[in-house]
Amino acid sequence: MSVIKVENLTVQYSGEEHKALDGVSLEIQKGEFIAILGAHGAGKTTLCLSLNGIVPNMISADMYGMIEVLGEIPPKIPVRQLAAKVGSIFDNPEFQMSQLTVFEEVALGLQNLGVDKVTIEKNIKESLKLVGLEGFEERSPFEISGGQQQRLAMASALAMKPEILILDEPTSNLDPIGKEEVFSVTRKLNLEEGLTVVIAEHEVEVISEFADQVVFLENGKIIEKGTPSEIFPKIVGRQASVGVRVPQVTELASNKSNLFKSIPVTLSQAVEAYKA
Ligand SMILES: Nc1ncnc2c1ncn2[C@@H]1O[C@H](COP(=O)(O)OP(=O)(O)OP(=O)(O)O)[C@@H](O)[C@H]1O
Ligand SMILES: [Mg+2]
């Protein structure tokens, strides 16, 4: 069942000469893990913000083409209403925090939706557990680590029981431990809770392990789309021009192709493909 359908989507920010997205077509199925790759300015954030309606509802832009998310047309419904179905996580966790305690932070979105107190308490408990922050209820959101803050942002989104999570470079401001925390929670939500995940992310090793589909953007256009195994071997040699790395094992095996039966994108595939 497709949960996101985008056809020929074109976005041009108000007053800008260039299109930030230029004829993007994409279909995402329920439960899929989709990674969006691309160089600085390629349009990753614009695509994320189009899916949650922030563009054009909060950031003014001309939008053409077709976009449908869970049967809704994002530009046509309030951002807050869509946020209950589509959770969004951004790159700077601290900017997403506004409350004095973790509990209040997670409660905020639910209160805005007018959810009753009993449900709020139940949802907070469940969502903090999902991200591994049980017991943090009375802590200050500003005095926990970046990885914990980002998991708190995820809990705030999850408390509204969304079906889709959109993460825009959620680990770019985190240390390696924080990155690992956020990736493992994201993976768990996708595999165990069945959430559809759309993530813009530079950590190609992680993408190779987790993603069902990789969408490669360049200058607002999709230049490649497919599984990590289809995409990364094609990018070797073009990394500099497209502004994206490939997994180290992919690069190594491509340079030493006589030693490998096939070109791997994950470590376990590399072990498998190595001609010992
Ligand atoms: N609010 C805005 N107003 C005007 N132009 C914008 C705005 N946000 C982005 N752009 C432009 O739209 C294009 C796509 O930017 P976008 O932020 O979507 O790229 P990105 O792939 O997320 O880049 P990055 O890796 O830097 O996050 C760029 O040319 C950028 O300068
Ligand atoms: Mg961006």
C-alpha cells in the first residue's frame, strides 16, 4: 500500500530563480525505509518539508505537480494536523526543545491536539519507552545529551502515533554515540513498529544496512533511485561530482574488483563476496 505519492513535484521558493525540486516523482510503500541522498543544496530538506507540509504552508514557495501523503494533500491541510500522522525530526535537536521537563516536552503536541489527560500520560509513557528514555520524565530537555535530545524529539513525534517519520539529517550534530542511539531507535521503529521512515542522511554505511530504497537527488532532480546494492556501485567514481560518499566496502571492492565476486554495500556482503 503506498503511503506517499509524489508526481512531477516542483518547488520554487518565493523570490528564488532556481527550482529547489524539479519534477520529482516518487512512491513510498507502507513500512519502507527510504534514504534521501544528495549534495549540499540538492533538495533533500525541501523534499522532507514538502512531505510534512511545512513547504509551502509555513515557508512560502510555489509548488506544482501532485503530492499525496496518507491520502491527504499536505499543502491543503494545517501543518499541525498533518504532524499527527507524519512526525518530523530535524538536524538540531536543541532547537526543537521548548519545555522545562521531558514530560512536558512530549505532552506539548498532544495538548495542542486536544487529547485527554489519561491518553496523554499513556502515550508519553509508551513513546519514552520506545526511544529508551523511561525515567527521564522530570529531567530538563536542555541538560541531556544530543543523542537523548534527538530521541526525545522522536518521542514527541511518536506520542501522536504517526504512521510516517521524516528525519532530516537527524544525526549530523551528534557524536558517534548519539548517532548510534538515533539510528538504532529509528531502525527499531521501522522494523518492530512498522513505521514508514524517510530519512535524509549522509551516513552511507548505515543507509546501506537499513534502507529499502535510496533516492538520489541532484539539483532538485532524482538522478538515481533503487536499493543500496543497485545505487552505490553506480556512484563509485562519481562521488566528487554528486557530492556523496559510497560505503567504504563498495569503494574498496570496486578498486579491487578482481578480489570480489560482486560489489558489496555492507560489511557482511563484503565478507560474503570476498574471494578468499
Ligand atoms: N527557505 C528557503 N528560501 C529560499 N531558498 C531556499 C530555502 N531553503 C532552501 N533553499 C534553496 O533550495 C535549494 C535546495 O535546498 P535544500 O535545503 O532543500 O537542500 P539540501 O539537499 O537539504 O541541502 P543541505 O545538504 O545543505 O541540507 C538550494 O538551492 C537552497 O539554496
Ligand atoms: Mg538539508
